[in-house]
Amino acid sequence: GCTGGSTAVLELGSQDSEQDHWAIASYYSREAAVSRQQAEEMTNRVAIYERLFGPESDWVTGTRLLVQFYEEEAREQERLADLHLELGRGRSPNRPTPK
């Protein structure tokens, strides 16, 4: 399927919000890696499907759309991981980092 179940459970009511943000960031980072791996696997399938069915086939077109989906999903998961890393550091994600 397009999604993998996660066994990670986060205590949303925890008093240690910094640790929660680190755990959430870690989760999103792992999910981004999975999405990137899925995009790579689908990219390999595109090459196979092009040889089997031709470059304009529905198989190739559909698989390219899956590659795009997984790449976009990975970018979003990385964005969320970065957001939670910033929140874990006690910084507002909308405020520039002091130099």
C-alpha cells in the first residue's frame, strides 16, 4: 500500500514538550526516508515498465505519478521534522534564528 503503519506512540499530554518535539521530528524523518525509498523503487519500476509496455503506457504514467507523490510526501515529512526540531529547541518556526 501507499502507507506504512507506525508503531510509534507519542504521549501528547507529556510535560516534556522538548522531548516530544524531538520524538515527533525523529518520526517524520524516518517516514521521509521511507517515502524516498518508495520513490526510488517506483523510479526503478518506471524503467522496467517503459521496456515492457512503452514509454507512453498507462503503467508508466501511473508509476510516474506515484514517484511524484512519494517525493512530495518526503518533502512534507522533512518540513514537519524541521518544524518540530525548531520547536524542540524552543524557537518559533516563524522567527528567524539569531546569529
